[in-house]
Amino acid sequence: MVPGARLVVLGKQGAGKGTQCVRLSHHYVVPHVSTGDMLRAAVKQGTPLGRKAKDLMDRGELLGDDLIMEMVGERLSDGDVRARGFVLDGFPRTVRQAELLAEVLAPIDIDLAVDIDVPTNQVLRRLAARRVCVDCGANYSLSQPPLINWTCDVCGGEVVQRPDDTEEAISRRLELYERQTAPLIEWYEDRSQLATVNGSGAPDTVTRRILRAVEDRRDQRGGRRIR
């Protein structure tokens, strides 16, 4: 069996994190832990966290570190994660969140933080064209729509433009990324836990680049594996 992994995936919104996280999850047979999916589920269910999150996400804002860490920490304590690892998508987004994550995971840290690097102008085009299923969160675009009348191929839900994919909200998210999330790259680099991967090109090509980076990292550390 392919060994498990403990991965953090970073990158600007629209860099393809969601697509690559699903692929990595399947390859390493580990849970795809997406804070975005968890938050959208809370919004749909109308929980107190969901109501607060909706207001913040519609404005392109981020939730507080402690609140997000509480949600993520609960998921990381589940048996499937503890047994084989995880692919973290959308978390951490700040240095403080990364510090909290390292505390929760101790004494076994992550294998690698992968930064998917895509030029900002390319990200803007992707986000403006992005469409998502309101029920399961599956991603589509104007160039790659669902097969039938904007109805999700996966679950049959309605496929729409996210409220936070307007031009104003996109610009706000990218600004927040540069100010709050980009310092994570330096933080992980200082800990020798970072690999920057070119995110341009076909998804299969990007996946191969990431897998190569993970395996190179493991070779450097003497082949440690999570099984």
C-alpha cells in the first residue's frame, strides 16, 4: 500500500489547491481536510459558526485563528487522520495558525508544506470564471461547465458563482493573502518544511511536480513514512 502523508497545501485563492488536494488525498489514501468545505457545511446548516462565517466570507474576510483551530483540531483527532495522515486545504492561513497546528500535531510534525505558485493575473482569470456546486462544493468554470444546464455532475446540485468570487471580493482576498498568509511561506521555509511548486499547466503536470517534491523531501529525511 502507498504510505500515508501529512501535508499542508498553500497558495493564492484560485491556484488550484482544491483540485490538487483531492488528487493528493487519493494518491496517499488520506483524508482531504478542507476548512472551506467545513465552513460551507456550517453555513448551509445555519449553525452559529456558519452564520458568522457567511458574513465574513461574503466580505472576503478570514475567521479568527482560535475558532478555525478548534474546528480543525477536532477533525485532526479523528481515527482516520491519526492512522494515516491528512492533506490540509485552506489551513493554516497565518503564522499563528501554523504554530497552533504544530502544537496540536506534536511530537510528529507535517511531512511538507507545498506552496502552489501561480501568477496573480492567472489566478484572477480563474476565479472570475469559477463556478461551484451549492451542495457538495464541486468546482467548475465557464470553460469547463457541468454536462447539463449548470447542474452538478456529482450530486445534481445547482452550480453557481460564489458570492465571494466577485471582482471586489477576489481583490480583497488576494490582498489578505499577501498580508496574512504569504508570511507562512517564510515561516515554513525557515523550518526546512517548504517546497514551492509551479502551479501553471495541466492539473496532471502539477500533481506530478507535487508528488516529486514530497518524495524528494522524504528521501532527504531518511525515508520516514506514515503507514
